[in-house]
Amino acid sequence: MPIAPPAAPTPEPQPLRAPYRPPSGGWDEMVAADGSVRPHWRSVAPLLSASAASQLNSRAAAVRRLLQDHGVTYNVYDDALGTSRPWELDLIPHIVDEAEFRQVARGLNQRARLLEAILSDLYGSQRLLRENLLPPALVYACPGFLRSSVGTSPAGGRFLNLYACDLARDPQGLWRVMADRTQTPSALGYALENRTIIRQVMAGEFQRAQVQRLAGYYDRLRLTLQHLSPQGRLGEAGILMLTPGPRDATYFEHAFLARQLGFPLVEGADLTVRDRRVWLKTLEGLKRVDVVLRFLEDEWCDPLELRSSSHLGTPGLAEAWRSGSVSLANGLGTGLVETPALHPFLPALSRALLDEELLLPGVVTWWCGQPQELKAVLDQPARWVLKPAFVRGARDPLFLADLSREELTAALSQLRARPQDWIAQERLNFSTTPSLTSAGTVEPRPLVWRTLLSATQRGDYETLPG
């Protein structure tokens, strides 16, 4: 069953004494349909009143100073600020009710287990293809499917050790999956840095709201990575983090997370492969590497087997991983399950692989490589948003209802020419949440919630409570 929205407020409704006005007809995270503040927001709502505007803006200035002092950046290529682009952090947090969080975490745990089961099957027995539970044309057309990973049994037993999922709430209050991130799930470092700063600036509100702490999650993540050691050395395991380098968009996060977890941060040239084993080059000589937490997408990891032009990876890394001498988090080929073309098949795959009904629904999605689905999109184009099926970020989504007649004709011609390259999704009006603007006003903004999970020793996945 889908994850239900939080129950209606049972205590006496408390109207919001502020100029904040969410749009009508949708779902707002803080304000219910009757104008009352949702119970779990009541520790923060007073800060948004007109009388507290001065305090709110002074706290926002404190957040900006702390971000600058901590050197938090996000590199956007071709941006005038380059690597000096400051990280933006909204003072007003997104607050989730504890009971609702447990529901969402249960659905995310199931989804991560399902994606792991799909990876294990498609790189193993391929029952899903033999029984036509997945169209072979979809799998083989996906650049994320690495044929070199077929037949691999990863050290540690999993392809998917870290997982990120983007959620949005629909107008009825149901959480829906927007995207899966399985190659190099980002935000673990930014989430911790954000929490550290907001907790410092809003200490009283955090204490009154009894916000869950994050430290235990990172301690367990460190232990999980230690248990991935093929040699079973645990505390002595050689664990490191592989980064593309300082020019990467999220390099700050790589460096920050490496410090927090206590692992060396290295680049591909710092490693070498000898006899299908990975070694770290040091001044004292070569040191054996057991586990690599990678921030390189699949194709960049090994210029010998994957992208030959890559100067970021390590030659021979893929063969070392296949041999079982080193664990990769995540395994090579996990990009396969990032494709949104899988979404319409997930409910049936959950029943086939887990014997469970899918708990977290996605946005209604059709893969246009099927004749019936293609016809439905062509018959009612205004209903759909066209997105690339396989290459994330290759082009912007096409909101067909917003196109001119000429633009629509061109878009549908592209779709007819190569339907297998496209998915169609229903347009979703996201829920809104209070956001502090640069002008110092509080306004509703659409919300997408990046959730983060890591594998546990129990065989399931734990969701970061933040």
C-alpha cells in the first residue's frame, strides 16, 4: 500500500500568525487545509510570524557566515564563481513527523532491497529477462548495464551499499519517488554539515522538537564499510574514498565526509592494481586496499575496460573488483537501476523478487519503447512530461503542455523516431514548504526530499534521519 500522509492534527488548531500563505489546492508541509499549523511544525512556526522577522533574518545571516567560515562550496561548471560558489542553506528546516518518517523509511528500505535484487538478478541468473518481467530491449539499451559485470558476485555480497532517493509529495499528501541515485549517491556530507549549522543557529528549537541525531548513523556506516573487507580485517581494513578531484561539483562533500569517517581521500592516480589487487601508493611503499567508497560514476572508474578517455579512474580496478579482492561501494553497474524507464515495472518486480507489494509509489511513468504506451502518449501529449530514458542530465524535460505548436511537433517527431530513448511522466504539482527568500520574506517553495540510506549488517537498509 502507498505511504499515507500524516494524520490530521488532533490538538486544537493553531492558526499561523504570519504573512505566509501557501497556494490553494495543494499540500503544504507546514499549514493544513484548515489553516492550522501541523503539530510537528509548532516549534518552528512562531519564528515565521511577522513579529519575529528581525530575529529570523539575523539567524539567516549567521547561517551565511558559518557556511563561509566552514568553506562550504558547490562547484558549477561554466559558472562565473567556479569552485568558490557558496553552498545555499535555507534557515527554515524541513520537519518530518516521527511516525511518518518511520513509514517512509520502511518504504525506502523495501525499495533499496528491491533495487539490489534487480541488480543481483540482471548481473546473475537473469530470470527477469528469461521470464519477460523486464523487456530485454530496455536493459540492453541502457548505458548503465555493464556487460563486464555479468557473473560478478561482489565482495561483501551486495552491489548496492549506499542509496539515495528523491521524494516529492503529491497534492493528496502521498510521497512519491522522483528519482533513484545508485552510482555515487551524494548529500551524506552536505546533510551533516547542514545539520551542524542549523543546530547551532536554532539550538532551542532543536531541543524542544527533540530532533533525532545523526552521529549514530555515520558510526554505523563506518562499521558497515569495515565489514565489506574481503579479508575480514575489520579494524585493520584498508578503506579509502575515491574522488574525481577538486574540480568535481561536490568535492567539498568528499573532503568533509572523509574527515568525518576517518578515511583517506584519494584520486585514481594514487592507486595501482597489481595481480588483481588494489594498492595505495604512499611514501612508505604500497599499502593494500580492501574497500573503496567511490565518488566516480561507473564509466570513469577504469580506463582499461570502461571509458578509455578517463583520467580519473584506476586501470585494472574493474578486474580487481570482479575477482573479489576489493569491495566497491557501490559496485560497478549500479547505474543500471537509476534509469526511470524501470519505474513502471517496479510494482510487478517487487511481487516477483520480494513477494511484497510496493510501498512507495513513483510518479506515473511509461517507457515509450512499448507500442501501447507510445500510442497513449501521442494521443494525449498535454498530459505528459518527456524525459530521457537513460542518460541523466542529457537534456531538459519537455513539458509538452507548455510547448508551442511548432515545438510540440518537433518533440513528437523526436519521440516517434526513437521512442525507446524516452519516458513519459505525469506532471506532478509538488507540495510546498516555507522558505526564507533573499529578500527576507517567507514564501512557499516546492519541496523535493533527498533521502539517504546505507546497508546494514542485518541485510536491510537504514535511512538517515535528516
